[in-house]
Amino acid sequence: MLDFDLFEQTYEKCLKCNACVVNCPVSNTTLDFGGPKHLGPELKRLVNQQQTIDDKRIELCTLCGNCDMSCPENVHVSTLTAYAKAIHSDQSGTKFRDFVLSNAETVGKLASSFGPITNLAMGMKPVRKVMEMVMDIPAERQFPKYRFKNFKRIYHKKTAGTKRKVAYFVGCYATYNAPEVAESFIKVMKYNGIEVAVPDQKCCGVPMFANGQMTQGLKNANYNINSLLEYTRQGYDVVLTCTSCTMALKKEYVSFLKSAGAKELASHVYDADEYLRLLKDSGELNMDLSPMKEKAGYYAPCHMKAQGIGNPAMDILELIPGYEIQDVGAGCCGQCGTFGFKKEKYDVSMRIGKPMAEAVKEVNADYTVTECGMCKNQLDQLTDKVVKHPMQILAEAYDSYR
Amino acid sequence: MFDVVVIGQGLSGLLSAISAKEQGFRTALVSIGSGKIIQSTGVMDLIPGSHGGLKEWMEFHQLTVGQKQGAIDAVEQFKELTERLGYPYSGDPEKPVQIVTGAGHVKTTTLYPQTIKPVPERGHVVVVGFQGISDFQPAYVAGNLHKHRPDLIIDTMKISLGKHSQRTMTQLDAARLLDQEEVRNECLTQIKQQLTEKNIRRPSLFIFPASLGIENWRKTVEQFTRELGTAVTEAPGMPPNATAIRLNERLKKQAVRLGIRFYSDTTVTGFKADGQMIQSLMIKTVNQVTELQGKQFVLATGGILGGGLEATPSGLKETALGLKTDEEGALLNCPVNLHPVGAANGLQNTQYGITGGIFSIVSAYQTINQVCQLASVEGGTRSA
């Protein structure tokens, strides 16, 4: 039996107030989910120092982290549910599909090597029908595109020589699916006189944690911690363009590993917009931004909200003269990383996403801005608006300045 | 740098932040947890647990007669806001009404959403419960209600929502189910059937748990009223009450759409001050401590129940900023740009640990008007 050494005592403060259940996007959509309170602190209280219980109902947890954000007693609910997921997949086994989905990096490497073919095949109905039958991946679900010219083929810089030095944790999405986001980030940094190094890195582990692949996820976590600490100890700041990877480096590594290294790394990690805001506050930000007469709707990913950093993307984009941006005020998108790619969860995923699609429609901006690639996937499927990353807009504003 | 930084996202905090932002001030809201509205009934009392009116309320909070109009104006402002947000509140502080709770207790309240109707002295009411919702037991409600309303004829029934749940169902779960038309139709069929079986004709009110829809509360109330041919009410009781969740969700959505910056899941660990002025708050985010600068600060952390005050063997402790308080929890030597609202004003403003809602509303609006005056004087231009 898997014996996770989980020194997580915060559950003792749980008052069963239901704040997490009230704010859980899955609980609010289906009665099939056991809920964060029952499968987090209550389950932990029940089994602590007793026999481990494998509870199947945990499958519907997406690890969005809204439970952590809503808890008035600071119980680390999502840490507890992540372990419940790990126990479940250890004891009940992992579907081949979930194993594949959790290895976003391997999939990205393979899929992007055959980029054009992958995209073509993924868009073909017969192929998708087979995938649905063999893999339980619903035929209706849109997939992000894979790029042959992925970011690894484009950018090879391992060191930076400027005063401020950035170590960029690219993440699987910007590497294999959206190298334009990574390139925009490099450009934005360049306009600010900052060189960007890309350290050796593996998938942050979030898709693994979400699929109960805790052992593999923690292996990746340790690899990334060791690799990135070499940089932070030389004065680099670790900056990311994906809010889920940022959450992993800031919070999850610390919660799961509780190691000194994880804590040390966490204190050097910044979301890209948060980092630019920091430059702005210290008077270092290049303000040569060309005016843009556009109105954008902002969609806040759960893993951005959970960082407790306000709304840095809007703080930065509002600096562009004439640029209008409004938060659409929506909850979880329902894609939730790999969750929305699973046949048995597809319906729940769509139902969670519906209010988001309505919010985007209500605000009716020219296009939608969000940091998260997976949220973008759901926005692409459920709305008719183009979706952009904040770095793409900023790069454009810098490029057209004269 | 923010014009206004609000600590706490309960009723006082959200109203303060929304009001400040609507007046054009750059506003941040710092919070741990999702705020205490979700634990409430969503109805706004004058003095909780008391039948007192506006006069008694003013005495309770030691307000002068001159402050009465200000209080009434603040209540009007709240009603105007909730109307705009699609969840209007009814009621008049000068004319409190009596409503029934989820325990069958009759309580006096002042502002209530349109899903609630006052409970009559006489006539015929039917209490309807849902199977699986253990927090609302029709027989128990009827027994208690009978003590308060001996002249009322009370019938009870239980119906099924037709859905199996993998967890303990709450009133909120029921409310989300009743957002769906098929569930509403199924429920109405069962109610009508039981009315026939029990030979009940034309009751004057149906009493439900606080579950009559969330997004589609208006549709639910209209359909139930139409098809049952008489008024329906929610009886708010054990949280989560739909009455409160609707208010909470709408206030938050409004705050986010206005552009208030939410620093969620953060703990205030201290502050930096220049003499009697707070310069910035130190907030602990996931694994970093960051500094949040502001001109004016609003303390909306609540009393003992809200977590803003902690009762310790050596007396009361203010939890967010670690400020000294008197034995009632009111701040001593309050920094000049820190403004406590609602229950954060100390225990003399709470009964059974809560302010009853009206005090929070009045306190939030009045405080924020002063804050905004200060912010414009000191801050120069408004940066919306």
C-alpha cells in the first residue's frame, strides 16, 4: 500500500462550515462528487492513524483550489484531496487514458514532432471516434494544436548577462502548443532590458497530481527544484507565463514536499504580470507602450486567483494608453486541465463552463484575455471570441511604439 | 498604490469595497476565506434576537437622533444596489416584519429578499420539506411555529427532489436543483398530489427551506406561486441558505466586474506605519510576504464570529493588525487612516456575536463616504 508521508495537520481546524462546498465548482454542478469537505478534512480526520480508505468519489475533484481560497480557517483542503486522489489511483489503478493525459510533456514531445499530422488527425471525426472508443476521450472535445516548431526548437539560451536575470519556466503548454506566448514573453523582457534563460525543466507536475500520479509528480517537482535553485542562487528570478505551473512552484511543491528547497524556490517565483508589476513599482518598467483602442474581457483562471496577488494581468494591461479591460467575473472554466478531456466528465465540464461562456457574452468585449492555456481551450470551445495571452498584447504594444 | 484597501469580504467589506470603487477609487480587497455572508440567513435584522424597532436599534448602537436619516439613506442605498444586481430586497427599517425561520421560530427582521414573505397571524399554511435535506424538518418547523402562531392552521409534507446525492445534501444543493425546470415540475406535481390526498384547499402560504433557486430564483418563485395559486416563502435556517448565497454571489461578481482587486487567500500579518498613518499592509500570500500600499484602510474583519476579534485569557485581541482594544473590542489609538466597519467596531455593536446586518450596511456606507472624502482630499485625483 502506498504510504504517503503527509504531515498535514491543518484539517484539525476544519469547523465543517461548508465554505469549501459552497465555492466548489464541481459540487455546485453535480451531486455525484463527494465534495471538498467530505473528501478533504473529514476523510483525513476519519482515517488519520487508521486504515487508509480509497474513495472513488474523489475522481471528480479537479484540484482547482477554490476550496483553499474559501476556507476561513486556512485548512489546506486541496492538499488533502490531492492525496485522496493519489491513494485512489494507487489502490484502484490508473486508466491508460489518465496515464497518457497526466504525461502532458511526453504527449507534447511526441505530438509536436509530428505537429501537422497530429493536428490534422485530431481534427478528423473517424480518428476522434476511435479515440472515444479506445481512450474514453470525447469526440466533441476540441484539443489545443501542437506545433512542430515548438519553443524548445526555437530558444536555447541557458544563461543571462543582464542586471536583472530571469529564469523562465516555460511549461508544457507554451513549449508545445503556444510557442508564441513564450516568444512574446521573451520579447517583453527584452524591451525591459532583461535577458531570459531557460533552465532544464520537466513538466511542473500539475497534470500528474490531478490524475493521482503523485510519485511521478513529486519526482518532477524535485528535478525542477534542483534545477531552478541553481539559478535563483545566482540571482535569477523565476518567472512563468502559465498560472497552473506558477501555483505548483509557489504552493504545491511546498505543501507536498515541505522541503527547505521547495520553500527556498517558492520565494523567488513570479507570475509574468506580477513580475512586470514589480518592475513598475520600482520604476524600472519600460513605459513605451503604443496606444491600443481595444476592449478586452479578462477571464481569471482559478490558479491565478489562488495566488493571492490581486489581478496583475489587468494592472499591467491597463498601462497601455486607450486600452480597456474588464474582468468578466466568472468562476471556474470547467476544463480544469485534463479533467475536461475525459468522456465521463465531459458533461460536468461543459456545465461548469456554461456560466463562464455567459459571462463572456454579457461583457461582450472584442476578445478575451487569459493566462491559462487550458482555460483558453474551454473558452475556444464555448465562446466565439478570440483568446489571447497578456504577453501577446504587451509585445504588440511594445512592437508598435515609435 | 491603492486609494482604499478593504480587509475582509463579509457584508461590511464587500459593501465598502463596492461603494468605494463605484465612487471612482482604486480599491483592493484582502481576505482569507470566502467571507461570512454564506453562513448567514441573508435577511437583515435590526437587533438580532430582539423585536425592537429603529428607536431601540439607535439606542443599542448609541446613535444620536441626528444620525437617523443617514441610517435610512444607507438602507435605501443597499436596496438600490440589490435591485441593480437582480436580487432586490424589500422592507423598511421603520416597519420591521415577522418571518419564519428554518427552525419554525418567528423572528423580527427588516430587510429581506423577494423570496421571503412575512408569516401571517392566522390562516392556513403548508410547510414543505425535501427528502434528504436533514436541516429542514417540516414537523419540527410546524411544532415550533404553532407556539408562536396558535391561531394558524399548519400542515406539513415532504417531497422528493428526484436526485440521488453522493454527499449530505444541503439547502444550497436543493436550490441549484430547483434552478432546473424539470425538477420544479416534478416537485409541483408531488405537492399537488399530496394536497389532494390530505384534502388541503387554498392555503394562504407555502413555507419552503431557503432553496427556491439560485440563478433562476425569480422563475422558481413565480412558477410556484402561479401553480400553487398562493404565496410561497423561504424559511432560512441552517447554512448554506440560498437567500444568503444569492446575495454573496451577486455582490462578488459586481465587485470583480467593477475592477476591485481581490487578494484572496491572504493573511494580513502586520503593517508599516508613519506615525499615526498606515502606509502599507504586510500580506502573506502562498509562500511570500508582500507589501500592499494604500491611502485609506477599511477594517471589515468582523467580531468574534467573523474572526476579527479573538477572545484570549488576557482579553480580546484584534487579529488582523494586532492593534490594542478596550475590553469591548473597540480599537484604542486607531491609526487615522484605518476605519473599522460593522462588527469590527467592537462587541458593543453585536448581539449574540452578530450585527444583524442593518448595522453592517449603515456602518459600511457611512464609513466609506467619510473615507472617500478623505481619499479625495489627500489623494488628489481619483485613479479609477
